[in-house]
Amino acid sequence: MFEYFLVFEKEESLNLELQPLSDLLNYIRENIEFMQQDDMNITYTLEDEHYQIACNIEMLQRAMDNLFSNMHKYAGHSATAIVHGICEGNQYQLYMSNQICIDDEKVESNRIGLKSVEKIIMMHNGTVNIDVKGNTFTVVLELPLVIAE
């Protein structure tokens, strides 16, 4: 299972196919709903204006699995996490933020999953911005969009 979350260092060539953005957003919603069923407080909005995205959907799902796994593992479940997706020009911006649970029993993160996310998003010609201020963790992903005809 651990290998699933890793993207190996060798430069991989992805086969990018045009997919509806809604396919990725539905996958994100499924992750959110799973976490809400586990009593995690998450508010979200995911904007979709019938755009498409050139992607390898399995790799993007892997990136989402990494991010939501980290949120589930490290977020304080009593605070509300935020997931917000918006179309900004020719980019889809996904903003995720949560309070970090300070728990002596939890293992410190080695950031391997986040490095994999960065690599996957970069392989899709996107960007990742990760920020930790105090006990708030924020990640912003940007992926290029294709306007559906």
C-alpha cells in the first residue's frame, strides 16, 4: 500500500488524456464524504464550469489520495477543514486547509506523500504551494484547464 503513494524519482512520461474536470471533482467529493462519515468537519465548494483537463486521471487520484490521507491523519477533527475549488482563468485552483492536530502519539510526517503530490502535479504542468503557519496547514494546487467545446 505504501508504494501506491510514492512517485519514483525517475522522470516518467505520462500519457495525458482529455477528461472532464467533473471526473476529478467527483473523486474529490467521494474523499470528502468518506471523511465526513468518519466525523471529520469539512466544508467545501467545488466549482465546475464544464471544463476539461489533460491528465492521467489515475495519477491525479493518487495525488488526491495522498492529500486526503494526510488531512485525515494529521488534522484536528474538531476544527473545520476547508476544501475550495475554483476556475481562475485557464487554471483550476484547489485550496485545502486544516488545523494540525498536536498529538504526542502521532508519528511525525516525513513529507514523502507531499513530495509525490508535487511531482504528480508538476507532471501535469501544474503548481503546488504548501504553507504551514502556526498550526494551520494549507496546500494550493493549480492545474491547467481546457475549455470544453
